[in-house]
Amino acid sequence: MNKTCIIYGSSTGTCQDLASRIAAKLGVDNADVFDAGSISAEQLEGYQNLVLGTSTWGAGEMQDDWYDGVKAVKAANLNGKTVAIFGCGDSEGYSDTFCGGMGELYNAAKEAGAKIIGQVSTDGYTYDDSEAVVDGQFVGLALDEVNEDDKTDERIDAWVAAIKPEL
């Protein structure tokens, strides 16, 4: 696996925990983990692979640390780099904006020239709408630790198995 970093934005610790779990599945020796509020464009350009994660807040916005972090993503030259995205949300309480923050990360990485991998089928998810759905698939791994935490490990395992060969 090429040099990889996992960047998360987490207010309550849930997304940070998910980032650590994903890092462990990818292999801790191969992945550096950072908070989104502390990244720079130059730092991002030092990695071949980026795994970006956010929780979703309010009306589908990404977590607060990402407001500065997404500026770094947009400013970075990600041509030739691979990006995978994960997010967490509440599919019952916020069914109309479920994991919408992933959509903002997807748009920023795409704008910066990255190759996006790790899209996930919406099958098996219960929600009404999401800005993170493009062409009938989530732009990355959508997780619900509030209502579907019993599905998280299986979803992470399947997602990591799908993206690892491309990293």
C-alpha cells in the first residue's frame, strides 16, 4: 500500500473512533491519522492516498474542523492521488440529510483532481435523502453509530476490502 493518511473531523469522538478503526483495518503501519483542523495542502500532497471522514451536522454540513480542512483539500494538487471518503450520520433523526457532509468532501477532492474510490451502494440503508448520493451510490462509506452500530464492523470490513487493493 502506498503512503496513506486518514483525516477525520469529529466533535463527539465518533468519527475519530471510526477513523482509528479504519486505520487498524488498513494496517496501522501504513496509515497516518490526523484531525481535519490541523492539515495543510502541502501535507496532503505528501501522500498518495487520502481517506477523508466527517460526521454530519445540522442540515447536512460537514463537521466544523473540516471548514479549514476542506480549504486545504481544495488548495492541494491531488492529481494522480486516490481519495476514499467515509462519514457518519443519524439515519432516523436526520433522515433527510443522512451523511450529507461526505458530499462536501467528495466535491472538494474531485475539484482538486483526485481519483475517488470506495463508493457504496445505498442498498440496506434506511434514509430519505442525502447530498452524499451520486448516481445511486454513496460517495463513500456511510455509517450510523446511533441506530445501526450493529452493522458498522461488517460495513467497515467490506469497504476496506474493496478499497485496499487500490491504495
